[in-house]
Amino acid sequence: MRVRFSTLRRIATVLFGAAGIALLPWTVWLSSSLPTHHRTQHWDLAWSGFDSALAVGFLATAFAAWYRRPWMPVAAAATGTLLVADAWFDIVLESRSSDFEIAIVEALAAELPLAIACFVVAFLTSRAAR
């Protein structure tokens, strides 16, 4: 059984569009119902796990680039996405002004430029693969 690309494109459009629309009221509800302060256990595990995933993304992208793997654009795009998420959470979760300022500097000087580089690499290599 062979599925045509146009059929997959239509299915993806409907599913991803529905998910995006469904998330809009969910985020409004979350922003109005969640407490502004929250203490949690395993904070260290959450952040070390996230940074481990980021390291795997960088290593996977480097591996794919070195060995010219066709999934290299996907690895680069995923790594860029993780970098943007890292910058976002670093900034919004800091409560002390000095840590907030450091998070802003790190985002502007490292995380976001690296994310842009990842997205550019993903775009250029995906175009070259076509």
C-alpha cells in the first residue's frame, strides 16, 4: 500500500492545525489558573536532563554533518528548538534580578545566536538535499 505525498500533506495539515488551535484555549486557561509561584522537587534532574538532551542534539548534529547523514537538518532544527526553549525558560524562571540579567546576556550572546545558526544549517542542508 502506497500513500501519496499529497495525502500525507493533507493529513499533516489537519492534525497539526487542529493541535495548534486546540492549544490556544488551553494556554489561556493555564495562564489564568496556574499559581505564579511553585516549589518543586527534582529541579536539578529537570535541568540536567534538559541540558543532556541539548548535548545529545549537538552531538547528533555534529555526527550527522561529519558522516553526511540525510537526517542532519532534523537534528540541527531540533537542537535549535532546544536552544530557544532553554533561553526562554532560563529567562522566565529567574526571580533574582542579577540571575535574570545573566540569563538575558546568555540568551542574547550564546543560546539564540546558536539557535539561529542551527536553523540556518537545517534550512540550507534541507534545500541541498532536495
